[in-house]
Amino acid sequence: MTRDDTTTANPTNVPGGEPREDDAAAQIVSLYQAHKKIYARAVTGWFVAWRWLFVWLTQIAFYGLPWLMWNDRQAMLFDIVSRRFYIFGLVFHPQDFIYLTALLVISAYLLFLFTTVAGRLWCGYACPQTVYTEIFMWVERKFEGDRAKRMKLDASGLSVERLARGGAKQTVWILLGLWTGFTFVGYFTPIRTLAGEVLNLGLGPWETFWVLFYGFATYLNAGFMREQICKYICPYARFQSAMLDKDTLIITYDAARGEPRGSRSKKADPKALGLGECIDCNLCVQVCPTGIDIRKGLQYECIGCAACIDVCDDVMDKMKYPRGLVRYDTQNGLAQHLTRAQRWKRVVRPRVLVYTGILLLIITALSVSIALRPPLRVDVVRDRASLARQVDDGDVENVYRLQVMNATETVRRISVTAEGLPGLRLREPVSVELHPVEARWISLALRVPADTAQKQTPGAHEIHFTVTESPLADGSGAYSVTEKSTFVLPRP
């Protein structure tokens, strides 16, 4: 052990362990802070009502959509095995991956736009972590009571009451997690089939794994980790500052109005006592799901749930002070004492207009692209296992494989033709019936007469395949798709 190591291990450097003045700088400092459990207090108010509205909307959609039926099949189903993805009346194939890319870009720009306008709206109202934490905390309050009762129960040590209440809470949490995992898997395996497999104890290994994995993740994240996900794991908290500016609406504490803070009676005149309007009740800290004090200014841990606004407004009402000590405001609004109209006028600024314009452009392009999406898709691949060859009658033959995809849920009969060289013809006529949302590979051979092959330059020549569908029974259809390829003429 070196001298430096000895100093670090025993900062006192004396047998009795007594510190010396020259060793004051050799103290061990722990960089780890033990987690302190947060007991968030229940609160009511306008913003809480909005948050619960989003909880209901998102969970009705999540748990309900897999059970909806559309055209005798599940309305939303991502069938990875068959490589078909159903979203109500739309059917997508892996070749439609560009639509998923566009959807992710739209989601990113929505996040940028909302954050620029009013901070972490997504985190505070619609993020799955926030939504499920709200649900799990509601269950916790039903079984163990509000903040004071939970703290008292945890401090009482092991008891019959604590075990009974905690066991009931954990049971409901586990059931919620499993039901969430089951619903998640139901988007990829038909949920009615999945339910039958569960009831008959015939669930497959992969379905079992994902039900348990997603269920455990929900149980762990919403029941135990909670604010730690937002503070330490979610990257959004780290880069949100890049999207905020001094005209972004954020949850703020009006220090000019609230300081100096201090307790007082309802009848006391704060000005006569030399106090601001903050009575230092600490309720804004008690209701915060991440345990921060909003009076210390904007912090990356703040998820924008606005619970502190609701509880502070309630306190202001009881004290008969004006509301808004804690409110949505901008940094410029606080510094320059802007009115509400002036603050909202600054919301419509170039940065917001650029995000909005790009967002509308992408949404419009995506909508038009989906609306004009062809009912048939064709990909042409030359068969590399079979080179251009001269057959017995002198004709030159090339072999191709066509992947034809029916993007609709109706039966379609198609035929294939080719053109591009004089006398080019199919060796055999091709007429195929495509079942709903079927993707099929078709092998075919093209031939060119010997005299044509002699007149043309050896090498690759551009040709075109045309896939035409027969009219449907109602008279619609007759759609055609043309794809180009090459026909190779060998050298003599």
C-alpha cells in the first residue's frame, strides 16, 4: 500500500484514530446518496383532473383496442409471424416501414413542440410512467391511506395490519401488472386466442415470457422505482433544457410575491409582519411525486404534473390571497412582470412556428401517402440461379421472380404481361388469385425470338412488367402496377 493509499484508508494517521489538522483534506466523501422514500400527498384541483382524464383516455385505448373487431379480425394487430400489421381498415407489410419512420418523426416533433411551448407536458400527463404511477398510487392510498397514514404504517414495524394492507396492495399491483402484460402481448398475438391459451394453460413460451416481462416491468417501475425512472433513467430530463427558452411556459414559484416566507394566522397582515404570501406550509413539496421543492426554481426532476399549483391555489384560497403564487409562467414573464396576454403573445415565436410548420407538412404528406397507397405492390427480382440461356428452338430465356402483395382485404385476380423488346413474351400465361392481404412469390420466364436476339446488342436491356387486376364484382378494381427490370441477351 502506498502512502497515498494509507492516507485515504486511515485519514487520521494516528493509532488512536484522532484527526489531525493537516489531514483535514484526506477525508472520504461518499458520492452515493441513499434513496429516501417519497410519500406523495393526495391533491385535488384543475390540473389533477386533467391528469386523470388522460389516465382514463390512454388506458381505455390501451386495454380496449385489442378487443375491437374489424372485418372479422382484430382491429389492431401486429402479426409479426405473418408479417402483416392491421390498424383498423389499413393493412401494412414490412415494405411499408417508411410509414413507421414518419410516425416516429411526427412523435419527435410533437415532443419538441409541446416542450418548447409548455415544458414537460408529455411527462406530466401522458407518459406511461406517469400514468401507471398514478394508478398504482391510487391503489396504494385505497389500502394504506394518504401520506400521514402510510408514513405511520411504515414506521410501526411489522404488524398484522401492515401485512394485511400491504399484502392486499401488492396483490392488486401484481394483477394490474399481469393484465398489462397480457394486453401488451395481445397486440401481437390475437387477444382472444391468447385468452383461450391462458384459460387452458396452453400459453406458448414466448407469450409467457413477454407477459411476465412486461407485467414485471410495470409492477417494478410504477410500484417501486417511480420517480427514480424520471430522475435517473429517462434521458428526456437531461436534454429538455435544450428545448426550453425564456419564453417557455414552465411551473414557477413567484419569489417576488412569496418571499420572505413564514407562517402566520389567516387574519394576520403579511405586509405588517414583513412577510410574503408563502406561508411555508411545505405542501408543494409533499404533493410532488419526485420530492422536489418548486420554490428552488426549475429543476430537471420536475415532470410538470402541476400538483404543486393545485395545492398552492387551495392554500391561497384558504388564506384569502390571490391564486398563482405557483403557476405556469415564463422566465421572461417573471422577470419583466408580463401580463397573461403578453406571455401568450410570446408563445407564438419563430421556433414554435417552424416546429408547427414542419409537423403539419409531415402529417399532410403521411396522410396523402396512405390515402393514395396502391392496393397492389410488386417487386421484381431476376432469378440469379438461372442465367440467360438459349433454349432448344433458339429463343433466349430469362427467369424472374415477382413478389405480388395484396394490400387490401378483398380477393383480387391478377395477370402479368411484359414489354420492352420486339417479340418479348411470357413462356406461359400467368393468372393468379390473391387472397386478402396475401403476399406471394411468382416464378415466370420471358423469351425473346432468336432473330430479335441476333439484331439486338448483347447485354442488359430495360423491360417492364405490368401486373393488372381483373375488375371486382362491384365493377371497381382494374388497377395495374408497372415495374422495370432488365432482360439479358448473351453474347453469341
